[in-house]
Amino acid sequence: MIFLARMDVTFPAHLTEAQIADFQVEEKAYSGSLQRSGKMVGIWRIVGEYANHSIFDVESNDELHQILSGFPMYPYMKIKVTPLAKHPNSIN
């Protein structure tokens, strides 16, 4: 099952720059692990925003939920998930 996820991050004002930097290090390690496993097929930054579009290839809705809720920044994310299907005009 292929999903597009838009993830917008908004940190609360009480977090320090050091705390945010720690989250960023943890987030990079977690997303790297997902990419190496093939579960996260790709990730793209949305220009001018603290947000990204990511493509996930998972076995189920439950697996996707587990993956998304495992992101260290999950408590500070607004996530919109769109299920995707193969387009009939795709040459791949």
C-alpha cells in the first residue's frame, strides 16, 4: 500500500533551541532507518515551510500509523495522509 503523507511541524514556544536540535537529530536517524528499510520511499521538503511530503510503502493502515506515531517530532506534527493508487498512464 502506497501513501503520501504531508507532515507539518510546529514546535511550542517553550522548547529551547537545544531541545529542537535534539529532536532534529533523532528525526534524521529515524527517517534514515525507514528509508533504508524501504518503508519510506522518499521525502521532499516543501519550500518555505517547516513541512515535507513523504511516500510510504507499507503493508497496512496500522503499520503506517505505527510508523508515523514513531517519529520523534510526532507530538508536534499535523499529518495529512492520502492513499495512492497506480495511475493508468504511468510507464513504470
